[in-house]
Amino acid sequence: MSVIGTAIELTAALLCAYAFVFLPFPGKKVLFLFLLGAMMVPGHVTLLPNFLTIAQLGWVNSYAGLIAPGLGSVFGTFLLRQHMLTLPQEITDAAKIDGAGHLRILFRVVLPMSRPMVITVALVVMVGKWNDFIWPLIVTSSTDMRTLPIGLLFLKNTETFANWGAILAGAVMVVVPVLVMFFFAQRYIIAGLTQGAGK
């Protein structure tokens, strides 16, 4: 769920950010303001509408139901757009003169220059999906569809007296993959978060 959801969400954020920076279309600034407004809406406000939509589509207790509501990343789009605004316009103009289309410019020119920010956004999104608790608890009903944070809760509730050794061992197993990702990506994260901090 985390890997597929992150891949789709990151791809959508990249395409949206590129469109906001490099494609002229009417109402671009107004639409971006609406996106910023969507960042201010707490996620719990959308739980009921999301569940009703997923239930009508028949996706309750399925991977599609787990992944679909989180595919629109306003946060990722915002970060990538702000980064792409700092890229030199001359490079993309040169690619256009050479005959490159928008997708080729995105994946061959913009993406390599944006690698630290893309990795940062991917890691933030991945950790959010990995630790998601409320939505998987609501939309799933069978134990084989439950995510790891819910598994920890059930591990605590299955014992009359909490077996803290097993619970803490489970918590370590949940945390270790995230720590490994941070360890290997830390230089990209620092570079991504400090880009534009100084001139």
C-alpha cells in the first residue's frame, strides 16, 4: 500500500507541479490558491465523504479503497512547484528549441535537477502512508488487509495483560524500515530541504 500509493502520488505531484510552473493555462494562480486552501483542511474532515465514496464504489476492504483517497498530494505539489520555480528557465527553453516535448523535458531535464526535492517529497509521503492509522482502520474489516499500525493495536488488545515485550518488538519492526530509508536518503533530504535557503 505504501509503495504503490507513494509512487502514484509522487507521479501526480510531479506532473501537477510541472504544469503549474511551465504550462500556461487560464486561472493558474486561482487554482493554485485553491490547492493551498485544501492544505488547510484537516484530514479528519474528509473521512466521512471519502468513506461514503469508497463504499459506493464497492472498494471497502480492498487495496483500491486503502490507496485511492490519498492519491492527491497537495503538499508534494506545493513543494515541487516551489522548487521548480527556482530552476533556470534557459535550460528548459534550450530543450524546447532542441525539439523536446513536455514529458521529455520533465523526465530528462527537470527531474534530474530536482532529485533531492523529489526524494524528500517521496520520503515524507511514504512515511505518512506507512504510519497511517485512522483511514485503514475505517476502510478495512479483515485482518489480512490491516496495516502495521493497526496490527500493533491488535497485538496489544489480544492479551488480557499487555505483553509489552511483544508490543515493543513489533514497534521496532515497524520503525526499522523507515529508519533505514532515512539513513540512505539523509543527504538528499538535507539538500532538498535547504535548497533556496541561501543565495
